[in-house]
Amino acid sequence: MKTLVFTFVLFLGFTAQIFSKDLHVGDKAPDFTATSVDGTKWNLGDHLGSKNIVVYFYPAAMTGGCTKQACAYRDFSSDLESADALVVGISGDNVEGLKVFRDSYDLNFPLLSDMSGEIAGKFGVPTRDGGTIEREIDGKNVELTRGATASRWTFIIDKEGKVIYKNEDVDASGDPKDVLTFLKNNS
């Protein structure tokens, strides 16, 4: 019995390593496809070559830090576009919750759903269990559900598909400014 349990624990550790990669600057970014807030499929490969792609992972829509970060990206959108960048936000929220988030704050960039945490795992971003929160929006209680809760990490992928920037210690409201500074200093 002890051997069976030990073998199972080893299997789980090996499986977690397969799905979680420690991604470094200079590595090729992992390809991924996710459902966008509008219900369409968004694939990284479709956007490579035209712009640098800012991929930021955040824990949960409609929460304090995540809202500050998303609104800051919204407010810096023209500056980021001038720096030849496309921004994509990824969380474990379901598409319905992402719609509420986008509409509540007039967000102007793609929000992608990673309910399983698989995309976060491809980037090496730690995740933990998801959950459900309630928020009052326009006088109605709305439930927002996420399958996984990702850590707040930001990456920049260049036009050739290489990771050129990785931040594991993101300041939510200052993230877009940090990204913009990097892009301006490294273009």
C-alpha cells in the first residue's frame, strides 16, 4: 500500500511538471488558445508578427487590485499601441464574469478565460483553487465564478514569439507603466 501511495505521489509531481513550465526571458512563448470575453477563440499564433504582445495574468475580475490593473491598462492603451503592443488579460474567470468586468469598467482589450489554469501553467504562473464572489452591479447581485486563481504575473512576447519581459512581482496599478517603460527602452 505504501508503494502504491508513493507511486501516486510521484505521478502527481511528474504530471504537475508537465503542465507547468518555468518560462524565462529568451524562451519561445507557449502557444495557447482561449475563449475571449466575446465568446470567440483567441489564439496567440494569430497575433504574432504584427505587434509585441503583453500577456498579463491576474487573480480575479472585479476585485480591488485586478480592477486597478485593468483600468490602468485601459488608460494606457493609446501609449501601448504607440509602443507597438497589444494587451491581453488572462484570468480563471468564466466568460460571463469577464463580460461583467469588461462592461463595468469599459475595458478596451481582450480578456481571456483560463478556467482550468492550463494557460497559466504553460507560462509557469502559480495557480490555486478558484471560487465565487458576489458583487452588486447596477443594484443587482451578480455571482462571478473562476475555476482557478492565477498569481499576478506579466510577460511581453516579441513579434518573433520570444519572451522578452517577465515580471513576477507586479504592482497592479503600475504594471502598464512598467511595461511601457520597458518597451520604450528596448525597442
